[in-house]
Amino acid sequence: MNARLCALSAGAAASLVVMTTWLEAQSGARNGEWRTYGGDLGNTRYAPLDQVNASNFSKLEIAWRFKTDNLGPRGEFELEAPPLVASGVLDSPAGTRRPVVALDAATGEEL
């Protein structure tokens, strides 16, 4: 094999590794967990879940609510970042003057 063909083969292999890594980063949030800001390393903001669809969307109900007014003397309602979910724990901003709050993702109870 000549040097030019080896260089082309090495370049193709490197491109394949880069593309595989990029595609993996674009996979969406897995198993209902939102572990990074955009759901995955590709920031797709997508979760490939099939529990909600066109036929049952109108039947959705609120599972729980969490009020931030019990976290201090003045309630805040400006929660401007998406929550992160990992291992059943939802971490969310608790307002502009508070860092985060950890909640049980299934019940909404403060941890």
C-alpha cells in the first residue's frame, strides 16, 4: 500500500470516529433522564419517549406541582432553565436568588 493510500485510509477512519461520536451526541435524552442542559451532548432537547402521543395527549393530567414560596420570605417564579433529571432526581433552578432544588421526580417532594 502506498503512502498516499495509507493517509487516505487513516483520514477516512478518523472521519468515521468523529462522525460516530457526533451521532452519539445527537441521540436525545435516554430512559427519561435529562442529564445535560439540552438533553444530550448534542443539545437536541429531544427525548425519544413514546408514552405521550396524539391519541392520549388530551388526557394528560398534572402529576405534581412544586411551589418555591416555602424556600424563603419572598416567592420567586422566574425559573428560566430546564431541569436536569438523573436517577429519579429532578434538579431545577429555584429562582434567580437561589441556586437549585432537588426533587423526587416521581412525587415532587423536596429532597
